[in-house]
Amino acid sequence: MHSSIEKYYGDNTVYYSLYYSAMDSFVLVETKNIFVAEQTAKVLSSKIALAVIILPLDEKNTVMHNSTVDQFGLTNQRYMSKMHIGLRKQTPIVTFLRHSKLIKRKLKFNADTNKNINDIKCYAKFCQKILHAINLSYLLHKHHFIEMEQQEYEKLFLRSTTKEILNPVEEIMNILYFANNEDEAINNISSLRKKYIDYANSKAVHQNYMRRDIMEFLTLFDTLANLKESNESRS
Amino acid sequence: MNQDRKIYFYNIESADDHSASFWKNTYGIVNSQGGRFVLDMSLKESYRWINRSAGKWSDPWPITMLEKYKMPKYDPNFRKSFTDITDDRAREVIKEIRDQDSIFILSWSGGIDSTLTLAALLKNMQNKDLKNLRVYCDTSSFIENPYFYKNHIEDKIETIDASKHRLEDIVDVKNKLISTYQTECLTGSVAWLDLQINFYSYLKNLSYDSKRHISNIWNKATTADVHFTQFKDLLINLYSSGDNKNLGVLWYDKMLKNINSCNVPVHSLYDYFWWNMFNIKLIPTSIKLLFKDNSKVINEDFIFSWYLTEDYQKWSMNNNNNGEKIDFYANSHKIAFKKYIFEFDRNKWYLNLKHRLASMDHIRIKDKSTLGGGPPPDSRFAIDDGFRYMYLTDRHTQDFIIEHLNAYNIDW
């Protein structure tokens, strides 16, 4: 454990990886945000139990990229007690490497296993992109979601337990968690988009302003998530 | 106290300060090599092993066994498929529901073992039978298998919230608990998975030649191509303790003597770990989780041990090294189980990526104050043949332990 906050963040000294201990395989690299790394592992936990490993980013260590994750493994997991197969849970753990190193190695998997790993890697990249997009777009437009913001304050500061509306980040996480694949997730995100447009249209006053603000939020989300392009290419 | 009393289950474990202190003091009193071997081993892994096979094996104290735990005779001609065995087991439950109107409570963790049982029941039950099924689970069960919960449990089957209800308050002769604790004994152990994941770190301390040889044959460890004795140095290393390499040698020799005389094929390295579970760890696995709980939950009349059947055990003895139990990596563990589940729920993620996790926590007792009076559960040493607990705090039990450990010799 490190006592310095800087040691945890992607400030050019560390980066993050999603690790599948059962097959000593890395699934994803996240360079920007530890919380998005954890959110991604969490939405993937309906399909795979992953660890978020904080890796050093310096000249002494080889650096892994999303295009090269196949080539890497760990020397062992033995001393990372939270990773122990007898103690592991489905929920993601976040950990530093302890007495273990990132190594280049080649594992021989059969075609089926390769496909399974590739499928989850593709879905992980998709989730990562969507989560970055929704976190940023919601943060920048949060003040438009009046009820949600009020509920957040009620829950945090008035300790109310009546929170009923999921905020957009939570809605997206719910979709990614339950979707079986990328297409299913995109369909459900489309439904969510409609829900937010309806939300704007339901306002009795300042409906136009609200519609404009919500559209700005959705446009930013679509742009960051690259979703319009993929929708168009699908149609 | 009768020093010849027999034991159903015992547990040498330094679980709390008192038990750790007791076993440490006992080590200073025990002079026999056998007794010290047992105590040394218990520091590596709780010592609670009971031989079920015809293979040679000695224990420090007199052991007795319930009929249901005895190992069936190996039958090389047994051909029943895993699917047929599982469907038949579900039909047994359904028959009892229809004949006796019994209620069955399945402790569902979301893990592979209990999900297979639930899938088999749902596959074979008619709607009218569902009213006699309860799923004992909590949020951790949902987290471990959310698709199954959403598609097959939520709003379809009556659930009992495991975070609010204790098993001993629920189970009785009419409301039976379906336990699924023996699965790993059929398919192989967590010790193998740990070795597979940390293989290279366990090669430390071996000679260069030994390391090289074992590395070369490692990828055949789950096949019949290489006999487990080729991994002898690795196995000794695994069970050695610090400088006490002799501990690993003694354990290896004890296991080898048992395997060579058991009349069941044990060939690959994976088989070696499987046999360890299937033979000496089945009874501890069945009882250890409940050992520190209220004695009511280990009442045999209340428990339907799903996997403890002659058919499952014969299947287990006849399906080594053929891909039914494991391919190589942890995600392929219990593959026959996962294929059965997939036929029912079509969840490819669970089929391909699910692996063993610590998923029994929801049934473990959460608050020892609910046990009532008496010595703390961590001071329980054994259950005798009268279903009485033997406590480390009891002078007679202490004498029993020391006397038997002192008389125990290395006889293998």
C-alpha cells in the first residue's frame, strides 16, 4: 500500500490493467482514470471476475498496451492474498503488484479459448469507451438533471434512502452489466437516449432550454463514445 | 473419558489465539515422530483428513465413518453420463416432493456447484413442483451469477434471504437442505488451481535439472501421458515447510502408499490432487463449513447431499484425463458441470470464463453470539460417534489428543 496519493493516479507514474487470474491473461489497459478502470471491471463482472492491477510506468518496466496485452502475464499471484483463488470474489479487486512482475510470455490456447478471450477483450474495450464518455458528458451537464442532482444531495447529505432515479452513469453501467454483447448494449443505450429526450419534453416550463441542454449532453456522449458513427455504419 | 472413543470428524487448526496456543503447547509435549508430523502439517493446512478408500492410511486417533461417506468400489465398466446422473438426481428430489410433500431448500451461491443443481431441478421440475423449492441466497449469489438470477430465479422461485435467516432456523426433517459441498471432491481441488496459477514460483528451491524436467512436462499435467511420480520433486516442495523438507517427503510417501494400495486409477498430476480431495478430504469438505455452526445444521436427517451418490463418485473415478473435469486452465475446471448448465441457460460467458471463487460465505455463520452459550466454536476439536462436540478447552479432550499424538508413529 502506498501512502502518497500521487502513486495511485495516472500521472505518468502508473497505469491500470484488467487481469483475469484464471488464465493469467490481461484483458484491458486503462491509462487515464483508475475509477473508470474499476467501473469497467465492475460492469464486466457479470461475465468475468477481474482484478484491477495498478502497474508502474517507468523505464525499468516494460509497458503494456491494449494491442500487446496478449504477450504479458505475471510471474505469480501467490503473494497477492486478495488474488488467491480460494479467496477471490466475483467483484473486482484493485491492487498493486506484490512480489510479482509483469513478464512477456506466450501461452498456447486452443481456438475456442482464444475466441473467448478475444470476445471479452472486445466487450471490455467497448465498455471502457462508453464509460469514459458517460462519466465526462454527465459531469459536464450534471446541472441539467435537476431531480437527479437533488436526489444525490438528499442521499449524501440528508442521508435519505429514497433514491429511486439512477443517474446516467449508473444507467449505463446497468446496461453494460446485463447486456450479452455490444449490439444489445447499443440498443439499450438507444432506449436510454429516448428516455432522456422524453425527460426533457416532459418539462412544463423551459422545455426548449431543457431539450437543448439534454441534446448537448447526448451529443457529447455520442461523440466521445463514437456511437453515432457505429450506428450509421450499422444502418 | 473413554480414550478409545471414535471420531467422525476432527480439525487441527489454529483458528484463534486460544487454539493456536493450545496446539503450540501440545507440540512441546508430543515426542513421537507421527504426532509431530501431524502438527507440522497442520501449520501448512488444517489437518483433518479421513481416508475413505481401501488404500493404506493411518490416523492419530480412532476414526469411524457414516455409511454415506464410504467410497464405492471402483467399477471400470461404469458408463453413465454426467447428464444422466444429474437428471436422475433431480428426479429423486421431485419424487420426494410428490410423494411426501417435502420442501427442499437449495443454498445457492451462484457458483458452479449450486447452479448446476438448480439448473437440473428447473430442467426436470414441472411448475407444480416449484412451490416446494426454496432458494437460500443473498446479494452475493446474484453478484456471482446475475444472468441466472434474473432469468430463472427472480419472480419465479421463492427465495430466502441468507443475510437475514440462519440455516439452522429453517431446516428440519420436512424442510431439507440440499447441500452441494462435495463437488470439488469429484472434480479436483483448489490446490491444483493454486499450483497452476503460481507454478513457476513453486519451482523455486528445486535443482536445475529438476526444474527443467518439470517445466518440460508441465503442460501434460492434466493428461494421462505423464505419471504424477514424474512431478515428485515439485510435490515434495509444495508440502515442505521452510527448512523442513522432510515434511514434504513424509507427506508424499504417505500419499504414495495410499495411492499404490487403493485399487483406483490415479495417474496424472491432476489425478494426484483429485485423489487427495476425493479420498481424504471429502468428509472434511462436507462438514468443515458447518462444524463451527449450530449442531442442528449437521443433522444428517435434514441434509440432502446432492453430489454424494454412488453414481457421481463412480463417474468421478472413471473420468480422469479426458477433459470432463479440466482442460488445463482454471476457467476449464468442472467443464462437465458448466456444459450441463450451458445446455440449460445458454450463457456462454459463464461456460467459458467462470471459475472457482470463494462462494460459500453466505452460508457461514456471521455472528457467533447467535450460537448461544458454551465454549467458542473455534475451540471445537472434533465430533465423536455420538454426535457430541469435543472441545480443546475440555481437560479430557486435551488428554485424548496428547495421548494419541504421542502414540502415533510414522508407519508408512
